[in-house]
Amino acid sequence: MFNVLSELEKFRAEDIPYSRVLSSMCTTPLPIALKAHELFIETNLGDPGIFAGTWKLEQKLIKMLGELLHNPNAKGYICSGGTEANIQAIRAARNVIRRERKIDRPNIVVPESAHFSFEKIGDILGVEVRRAKLDEEFKVDVASVESLVDENTVGIAGIAGTTELGQIDPIDELSKLALQLGVPLHVDAAFGGFVIPFMNKPYPFDFELEGVTSITIDPHKMGMATIPAGGILFRDEKFLNALIVETPYLTSRYQYTLTGTRPGTGVASAYAVLKHLGYKGMKQIVDECMRMTALLVEEMTSLGFEPVIEPVMNVVCFKTEKAEKIKEELYRRRWVISTIKNPRAIRLVVMPHVTEEVVKGFISELKSVLRSV
Ligand SMILES: Cc1ncc(COP(=O)(O)O)c(C=O)c1O
């Protein structure tokens, strides 16, 4: 008899396990997240009257995330990921500003280091995306941001945990600038949102800074929830309300989400992880990721590599002209890393699945690769 499950298993076996992946910002979900996911597998938050319990849970989770980000009154929802969260943040900012004043051709100012989701935003929302320069530490240059802002600017953005280098922009300075110019400030903490609050050194990046209007924070990255689970939070409900459309045939009267049908699994799994680990447990995981990052730096330095910047969080890049070759050869051996172009470097993301054993295995494979490239 034809067995579809064994067919599925064959496809799945072709995937590379996370234990050989040092390029992704996603990771193996915690076991408690998987249990929660299963329990909510058929839920649809697009119809909250039917899934009233799931909807209540989402409100609780948003409050928890708000508390983590210094604003228990923040409003938002759990979405498909950082891309959707960023789209919605900029869409809301554009709509709010457009209501307040006449805008001919809206633009936003983002760091050169911003994630490629901002390219999509420009295209989808019809806003011009202006890229501000970075300083020598790869943080956005606030003077460059200021110089790009004009009367058509509907928002500026800062990144708390850049995709390539894990750098944190000077969000406090951007916040001051945003208040001074009267423009919304979106903070993309898709990755850093579940790292920075647990780090030993404080980096102000969230709603404690008065100018911060919205924050992207993704449970399916360092929040160890199941995919898909992104998060978008607004300081002020008027931004969420600026996204509303009517939903005549559903159990709700209106919707502020981008997608219609949307899973409750991300809500349940993210909630389960946070409740299960608590602040202390999350901190232990972040501490361990930082310890593994330091170990990687030590091992890589002894192989002659130099980091592009001293790692700020659990992402680290090492300069090499052979970056592409190394990446390709590792991939042939079923190890996955990524590269950056400026400067040419290999990029390693040290997620919770990157244990000491993984680091040792990776370094040993890399040594062999270096002999062949
Ligand atoms: C800083 C940042 N923002 C946004 C995103 C996009 O997130 P997603 O892939 O969940 O849409 C990423 C992805 O890595 C990211 O690093």
C-alpha cells in the first residue's frame, strides 16, 4: 500500500538538521513549544469569535511582550514573521502621518544595514526607501538619517540586532531625533528583541525610549517558538487602528492584520516558551549563546580569522576573501553558513542549537575545508 508518510519522511530527510546550520536566525523549537503548537493546530485567529480562547491568549502574550519591552500597554499582534511586522509598522506610520498632513510621495529612512524586507516594503507600500550611512562600527549614522528626512518622511527605522552583524543602532539617539522631527520611529528587533533584554550590558532600544513608536520582535527567532511567529507592537493604539479594514462575514467587525486566516500556533508556542522559561530561563539561554559566540571567536582567531566587529550579540562575521568558496565547500559537506559582501566575510549565527559539540564539529570541518579552498 502506498504510504504517504514514508514519502514525506524521505523529503524531510533531505533537509539539513539545525545541528549543522550556523546561518539561520531560526532554531529548533523548545519541546514545550511543540506541545503548545499541537494543541492549537487548527486554530484560526482570523476568526476570533470562534477561537475566543486563542484570541484571549494572544492578548496575554502581547501584554507579556509589552512588559518585556517596557510598555505593558503596547498594542499589537502575532504575525507571520519579521517581514510582515515591518510591513505593518511602516504601513501604520504612513497611514497615521498621511492623515495628519498632506504627503506627496511618502518616504522612509532606514539604515543601510536594514533587512531586505524593507525593499519589499518600498515596493508594496509605494514608499521611497532611503538608506542612511553607517559609521565605522556598522551602526547607523544619525546625522545621515537626519539629512535624508524631509517633509514627505513618514517614518525612520533603527535596527536592534542587524541581520548581518548583530549590531545595535543608537536607538536612543534615533529616538531623540524622531521626537525632534515629529516622525514615528520603528525599531526592527526581530532578532534582538529576545536577546537584548537578557544581556548583561544594557542597550536601550525599546519603549522606554519615548520616541519609539513600534517594535518588531519575533518569537520564531530567539523566542524559540514554532514557525510562523512574528510580533509587531505599537506604543499607541492609533497606529494599530490605522491598519483596520472591515470584515463583514467574520465573527469580528474589523481586522488590523495583514493576513486574514492566521494560526494560533505561534501565539501558543511563544506563550509556552516564555511561561516555561521565565526571565531567568531566557537569560540562561542567551548567556549560553554568548558563551558559544565567544568560543567561536576564540577558535576562529586561532585559525587566523579576524571578526568584522567585536560581537555585540550572538551573530559574528569573520573577514576573508575566500568567504564564498568556504561557504560552498561547507555546504557540499552539509554544513550551512552565510556570507556578507561588505566587507567580504563569513557570517555565523549562534542560535541555541549551536552547542559546544556543534562548535567543535564545525571548527573541525572548517579546518579541513581551509586545506582545500
Ligand atoms: C532584523 C530582521 N528583520 C526582519 C527579518 C525578517 O524576518 P522574517 O524572515 O521572519 O520575515 C529578519 C530576518 O532574519 C531580520 O534579521
